[in-house]
Amino acid sequence: MALRVEADADPKGRRATDTDADDVWVAAEEGDMSGASAGRPLLFRTMKVKGSILHPYRFLILVRLVAIVAFFAWRVEHRNHDGMWLWATSMVADAWFGFSWLLNQLPKLNPTKRVPDLAALADRHDDAILPGIDVFVTTVDPVDEPVLYTVNTILSILAADYPVDKYACYLSDDGGTLVHYEAMLQVASFAALWVPFCRKHCIEPRSPENYFGMKTRPYVGGMAGEFMSDHRRVRREYGEFKVRIESLSTTIRRRSDAYNKGDDGVHATWMADGTPWPGTWIEQADNHGRGQHAGIVEVMLDHPSCKPQLGFSASTDNPIDLSNVDTRLPMLVYISREKRSGYDNQKKAGAMNAMLRVSALLSNAPFVINFDCDHYINNSRALRAPMCFMLDPRDGQNTAFVQFPQRFDDVDPTDRYSNHNRVFFDGTMLSLNGLQGPTYLGTGTMFRRVALYGMEPPRYRAEDIKLVGKAVELGNSTPFLNSIPDGAIQERSITPVLVDDELNNDLATLMACGYEDGSSWGRDVGWVYNIATEDVVTGFRIHRQGWRSMYCSMEPAAFRGTAPINLTERLYQVLRWSGGSLEAFFSHSNALIASRRLHLLQRIAYLNMSIYPIATMFILAYSFFPVMWLFSEQSYYIQRPFGTFIMYLVAVIAMMHVIGMFEVKWSGITLLDWWRNEQFYMIAATGVYPTAVLYMALKLVRGKGIHFRLTSKQTEACSGEKFADLYAVRWVPLLIPTVAVLVVNVAAVGAAIGKAATWGFFTDQAWHAVLGMVFNVGTLVLLYPFALGIMGQWGKRPGILLVMLVMAIATVGLLYVALQQDGHSMSFLTRPSG
């Protein structure tokens, strides 16, 4: 293990960065600080793009808009009367492209970066007065979402740098499996060693799997002499812990088989204490199957005391000296809500709403933050950063949520399928940050609890929160309704509760399948139901009430997760997003009908996020268009004069990419990030998005919802190769349209070369064929990652793909020339004699 000392870290949270001397971002005017806010320190800094970059960027957007209008005027003036239907279709497609581009570009006129100031937070709010936080983690399937990911996420949360008595961690196991329950028992035991070790040596990151997997580990603690021996001990303990976690399924099955040998006829799944598991059994039975089991709430770690509890000195039984380390652990709760046949469980959104209600009785923190089970805390101070926005004296009270960017581990070095998605996270989100705020992205998001309850922001409330008339909207649980005013107190901490039979009955009521019947849960309260993109629509619901949100990026990254690097899983993931976006447009969450409290450009952004898949129907049509002129000499004349038409296209497309280069500059992404985004957009546009449009059309006709499969987080293929999944091919119908586009455009390039050879390389016909071929070649270049993906193991050698493409193009070209010569020969033979 390599060890080095980190010398440039600031103990108050500010690193030695070049933010103040940035060549892109400059500090913005913070406005008038008067009244109650006067004299109070600002907890975050607002940064704007320098005028030398922003003004040319905006000017180019205007110039391209003018160019598009001029292009359409020219096309109307030069109608193609020989192919009017084709010309009209092309005009409609290009009009939609222009409209989509405008929707996408308008919200990007004012990119804004907001930097949390952890030093100012520490000065203003010491640990004793920081508000409470409830941390939500969701999981459902221990196979598609490996348990090892989940336990590392939980351990990173338990070890976070936040007052230990001020936050609680909840795991929602929506599958109701004993594997997750017993994994939490193991976590509670191992955390007693891991968490104090992290505090003693300032470990980063605090997910043990990711920490021990690092090649070099900067050491910033103050006990370098003890670090090596402590490290060896904890690493050995983690290895044993990992073995226990990975063998849980086998252990539970063997135990259950042993108990089930009796003659009582019960074939249950048995817990370690010899009692049947109340959740889902291995061999499913009535009341113990998937989607049919009782609710479970178990406090795995009780709420700690408010006073530090120092550990023991080193001894034979305790090799690590923890005599100067606080060994308290945060509250940890396992939840599996009730499920019964005949009830729609509403997937993740339903689990989150149940967890929101249960936590209200157990800890009731005014702020909640949610994670997917594979997103761990990468920066231990990540829970402090969003507080800089929530508690800021300017408009913190009206901030409903703080969204962090998603960062991913284990993505292949070239990011073949744009898994990092940096154009969106570092471009689009910074743009929305200059409006009403970024949209909710499903994980790594801190909420104000009352915003999830459907309450209006303070700027629109004439008085404090009143519950008159809210019982119908929030359900009929009196204890839960009574908890709401306390949950609205921003400065509130967490107070321990006594779990007794009465509280257990109240919790069972809140987790019951029928609790939400007749209420507003899933529509105006909590996370939104009946839509695949419940995250975006939930953020939309909150924004339309007048709340704002903030985008928070910090270094090191606050959270990191796992992305599907398999082509098929990646496409299914995007299919769920795009299908859910269209569902939003055809629902009450349509941005066009939102209230006036939604900012105009924010409305445009949400509209763009809900209809973007429609444009790809025209992209797919253009991609198949070369089929028409493979055999005809005139069909490819969409517009005459053809040369001028091509020059117009090249100009407007080139201007779009120049604008993109400005976005690359101010967003801080790399050219590779931008290029991978362009390539994957084309991959999705030719297969995924049209499929989403088809699904939506079927839903509108049939009236039934769309079922989208869960994206598998399992990234280990059969071989031991690190990126083995990248080369695994699983053929599904979703791949067929893009394969067809590849074939058509390869054939089009070959036919264009054959035409040029037949007509003569210096003729007008050859020139037009070559001009048309430019777009076919561009399509092939954009689909290059897809072509590598469907090659499987052969995709490791890109040179093979190049050779195959050249051979295929040459074959088509030669075949075209041969057919033309045969055609001329037949014409000569059948010509009548003089």
C-alpha cells in the first residue's frame, strides 16, 4: 500500500483550489443583505460565467437562430415540386429539430455555479445546533442490486462526518428478503470497528470496499505511526465481514433446510433465533411471497446519546486504540413495508413514501436525503454541504432540495456508452441552477421534509403550517399528523423515541397497503406515482409550488455509484428514462399546464425534458432515408439546388457544435465527454427513443401503463476481467433498429462510391453522391461504439471493425458498379438494329 501525506487540506473544509482565480467563473453580486439577514455570513458563493465567454456564447445562439430562420425561408422559396411529399416531410422534421434545439438552448442562457462554504457553516452553525437528517437508502433485489453494494453504502453513511446524534439511516428493503435483514445485523457489528477507525484516521472514502480498493491512499490523519497496524487489522476484519456477507444466501438456505426437515408442514425461511422470517420466503408461500408479506420495522442501532463515548485502549482483545475516539454510531433502521395482492405497490416511489412516514415517528428530522443502494458517500463532509444552501440567510427557507451530481466508479476508461453523462450533470444542471434550480435526479438529493409533504414555500405562506384539512391528503394517522409541525422546524434535531407496542402499531398502520387509499400520496404528497421517472416528476411538482432547488458540486465528489456498462442494460436504463419523460408530458405533470409559480425558462426546460424523444423519430427516418436512393438517381434530391442545401446544413450543424464547444468550456467537461454524449445520443435516437415513443402510443391507445424492467447493477461477468460486462452481448429487440441503421448507411456509402465510379468522379452526379455520403459516414462514426458493442469479445480490437466496414463498403461499391455495367450491357443487347 502506498502512503503519502496530504498537505493542502483545510480542516474547516476548504481546499486549496483555484476557484478564486478561475479563467471561466467569477464571483457574482450577492445582492442587498438587509433586514434579518444583515450581518449574517453567507454560506455559499455564487459564481457566474465570465462575460468574455458568456456573451459570445449567447450571441452565437442568436446567430444560429437567425441562420435557421433563413434556411427555412430559402427552402420555402425553393420547393422541390418533383418530390413534394418528401420535401414536405423533410420540412416538418427540420422544423421539429429547430424547435427542439431552441427548447434545449433557452434554459442554458444563464449557467450558474454555487459553491458551499463549509468554513462559514462551521462558524455560523457548530455541531451542537446543526439540524437533524434522515438518510434513506432503497433496495429491492439482492441479485440485480448486490448486497455488497448496499452494505458499503450503509457503512459509508454511518461513518459520515456529521454529528452522530443528529442523523439516522433507514434501509428500505422492498423485496422483504432475510438476506438484507441479516446483512444489516452484520453491518451493525462491523460498523463498531469501521466507523471509529474512519474517525481516528480521517479515512476517505468511507466505503470500505472502495477505500481498500484504492491503489494510493492520501493520509490526512494525525496518527501516522499507528495507521499501518490499524489498517492491517481493519482490512483483515473487512475481508472476513465480506465473506460473511457474500455467503448469507447459502447460510440462510442451509439453516432453513435444517429447520424445515420436521413434519409440521411449514417450509419457512428461518431467522438465526429460530423463528420464521415474516417477509418473503425462499420457497414462496401465502403471505410470504413477493408482493405479499407483512410489514417489518426493526431498529438495528438505537439512537445514540448526545455525549461522546470514548472507546477502549489497545489490548489483546482490542488491538486498535480507540481511547480518544468517539465510538457512538448513528441510528440504523431496517424497513420492509407491507405488501398484499390487489394493491399496486408503486415500486421505489411507494417505498420512499412509506419510509418518509415511518421516519416521522422514529426520528422526524426536518431534512431527508436519499440514496440508491449502490451510491456511497465518497466525501465524508457531504452531509454538511447541502446545509450551506438550506440554512443560508438569503433564500434558504424557500429551498426545497439540493441536488448533487452523480459520479460513477468502474466505468471503462473510454466511457464507451457515455455512462458518466457529464454533459448533463455538469452542463444542463448548471444551467438550471441559474433558473429555479436543477431537477431531482433520484439519488444524492437532500429534501426539506415539509416540501415532500406538499406544503407551500414560506414566501407563499401567510402563516405557519396548519393541518386543517390536511388529514384527508396525508392519511388518517393521528401520530403522523401530529409529527408534521415538529418536522417543519428547520433547527430541529433528532430526539430518541421509546419503541413499544403502541408505536409498533402506529408504524404498522403507516406501512399498511391501504393507508394511502383516498389520500393525496403519490400525487400532491410525497414521491409521485404511476410514472417511470418518478424523480423528475416529483421535482417538477415541488417546483411548480414555487419552491426552488440548488445544485451542489464539491471536490472530492460527494457521492459515487455504479453505472451499467453493459450495452443492453444501458439501453434499458435510457428506455425507462425516455418512456417516463413521455408519460410526464401526457399527464397532469405537463409543464404547459403548471402554475404561474414555475419560472418561464424552467417551464421550457421541463417541457424539453418531457418531449425530447419525439425528435428522434425524424432522426430515425433520416437514418433510413438512404434506402430510397440506393437504386434511384433522383430520390435523394430532397431540396434543389442540392449543393446549396448541403452547405446550409453543414453551416447550421457546424454552428451547433461551435456552441457546444462554449458549453464544454464553461461546464468544465472534456472533449471526450462531449463526443461520447454525441455518439450515445445517436445510438439512443435510432433505437431506444423510437421504442419509447411506440410504448407511449400503445399506452394512449390501450390505457395501460408501461412496464420498465429494473436496471441490473450487477457488473461482474463470468470471467474475472474487470470490464468483462463491456464485451458481453445480450441480443434483445431493442438492438434491431440501430443494427438496421448501421447496415443501411454502410450500403449507402458503398453505393455512393459506386455511383461516383460509374458516372465519373468529376461529374455533378458524383459530386452530389459524395455530398450525401458525408452524412452517411457521419452516422457510422456516431454509431461506432454501438458497432463495437454488438461485436462482443471482438470489440476489444477496434481495428477489426474498421477492416470489416471497409470490406463491406467496397463490396457494395463493386456490386453496384457490376450491376450498372450489366444493366448497360442488357440495354445494348436489346437495342433494335438500325
